[in-house]
Amino acid sequence: SKNKSADAQADFCKGGYIYWGGFYAVDGVGWYFAENRSGSWSALQLKEEELPAAYKTSLTDSTAVIICLKKTDERAPCFCAAPSYFYKIISIQKN
């Protein structure tokens, strides 16, 4: 990819979608990235303040993106069996 510095910092870069997963207060997972939502998919939770406003225009539709992410050791609120951790956005663009 043309952005070598982003690749160096990121754990991976993938195409997929940004979704709104509901408010934490009601056992939601907030904003997250997923390659798709079929089969055994996982929601990679994102920090709302790191996600640019252009990607938060709809709580019902997904936004197609190419994203580079780095897993952090910060626990994310998740009503799920295994601990969930936030993923830091290294780079993001609409696909």
C-alpha cells in the first residue's frame, strides 16, 4: 500500500464496513468494524472519538471502508463471553 507508515503501525488493513452497534448503556457495542456480518463474524470495537464524523452519519446503514487497525489493551464495553478490546484506527477511507 502507498501509506507505509500506516502499515507499520497497524496490525492489519482490511476492507469491510463500519456499523453502529448500540449504546453501551443498553449492552450495545458502539461503533465497530466488521468485514461482513455473515458466518462467524466479529465486531472490532472502535472509539467514537477516533472515528471521523463522516463515518457516523447513520445509525442504521453501514459504511464501506478500507481500514487499518491496531488492537489495544484497553477493554471495550461488551456484553459478550470473552473480553473485548478497542481497536485504534491507524487509517480509514471510504471504499
